[in-house]
Amino acid sequence: MKPLGFFILLLPFVGLAQSSTITIAGKTNVNAFKCINANVPRLSSSNAVNLPDLTLQVADFDCRNRLMTNDFRRTLNHTQHPTLRIRFLKLKPLSTSNYYQATFEVKLMKTQKTYEITLFKEENNLVGTKRMNFSDFHIIPPSRLGGSIQVKDALDLSVSLSLNP
């Protein structure tokens, strides 16, 4: 797959209190970006131990800048692969209270990868961040302006799952 353009701007983080979100963040040789999907279902408190499978529309990711959002969606080839799936395989409490170890699978485009993440329960949210790479999904990190702006391979997938009281 050939690199696709990415219009890069420094994006401020905008917190979305009391709603579930999935955020994909990364860096370039110039600055950083953060794209948020807030169309994530809330969990009932009884589901805190059995997390759901999440099927997210790539088109629902918002990078807080129209050009950046369009480039992000193109990079993830949203017309041919409109969804990103996160499936939790295992969740177990750790000896430290409020911490859980989760095994989850991410399916992006035609590639599935399994990861481990530590989630922390704070108030009514389970939160955690996992480092992954574009190359895990056979995506070449995009560049812009003849290669003078290059997106780094590393991405941070942040999960904030809201629990209904």
C-alpha cells in the first residue's frame, strides 16, 4: 500500500467526560495528532467484567480539523474498510484494586492483531492506552510535502469506556 497524504496540525486534546471514547494518537517529525471516536456505547455496570465487542465506523473519527480528519480516514482506507473492530477476549482483575488486565483484538482493514492492556477503573470509567504501530496493520505511515513531514509508525490507542451507574 502506498503512503497517503496526511495534513498534520497540533491538535489540542478535548476531554469527553461521561461518554465512552476510542482515541488514536500519533506524532510526526513536526507535531502530534489525536483522532477521537465518541460513538462508542456505554456499558452497564454488570458488563464491567465482560467487555463488549466494539465495531466502530472509521468515518466517525474526528481529528478536530476537517483536512486532518479526511486524511486520517483516507489513510485507514475507510471507503473499502469502513470499520475498526475491537474485541475484548479476556479481562481479569489485578491484585491492585481498580486495575484490570485485558487481552483484546483489533481488526483494521484486513489485519487482526492481539494486544494486552492494563485498564484502570476511575469513577465510572475503564481507561487505558496501548502502543501499536501502523505497520502492525500493513499501513505505511503517511507523509506530506514531499516527505518533509512524516508520520511516525507508533500510534497510541486510548480506551475510555463509560459504565452506567
